[in-house]
Amino acid sequence: MKPPIILFLFVGLFLLPTTLGAFYDVHQTQRPMSEAANTIDLNGKFKIGDLRSGTDPIVIQQIGRTLFINFQSDIRIVNVTIQGPQGVVYASSVDTCNPFTLTVPLDGCSSGNYTISFTNEYGIMQGDFTL
């Protein structure tokens, strides 16, 4: 009688994260499923001794007029600036010591070409996108 109960508990431990993942969004962001995601390519790099290569420290996805900025590596405090036809539309400093997603809605911005920049004392990364 005990072996089936132990087997049930053992299998349940492996299925629990999958079951919870269906009900809980890890990044806690609302992303519209009807719009396609565009990845914004970034140029440049950060020269930090403990930063491992193999993955980009910053990955940006644009869904409609919202940017989802994923900080995947600790690149210290970074200044984020978005500049468009009307000038600077967003500026913020972000501490990237823990991986997280920054959501930037650009609903009030006019259509056109924009540049997003990430800067600190270790380097710069920037990319262009269109609204």
C-alpha cells in the first residue's frame, strides 16, 4: 500500500511546477496575445568583469505600443532613455542586480522612429524601433 502513495507523491512533485505555471505568470505582466511580438536588436556592449557572454544582458520585445525590456544579467545601474520625433519620451535609472522585466507603455507617443539607449559607466547598448 505504501509504494503507490510514495510514487504518487514523487510524480506530483514533478508536475506541480507545470501545473502552477499554467495559472501564474512568472513575469507578472499582461501581454496581449492578439499582437505579434517584435524583437528590437541592440548594438553595443557592457564591459563588466563578471558578465558572462553567451546571452544578451538586455532583450527587448515590442508588442503594439508597449516595450517589454528583459534585464537578464547584472549590468549595475543603467540609464534607460527613449528618444523619438518629439524628443525624449522616457528616461529612467534601473538597478539590474536581479533579472526582471520592465514594461514601458508608449500609448501617448506619436507614430515614427524611436531610439532606445541603455548607458552606464561600463558601456552602451542602443537600438531603433518604429511605432
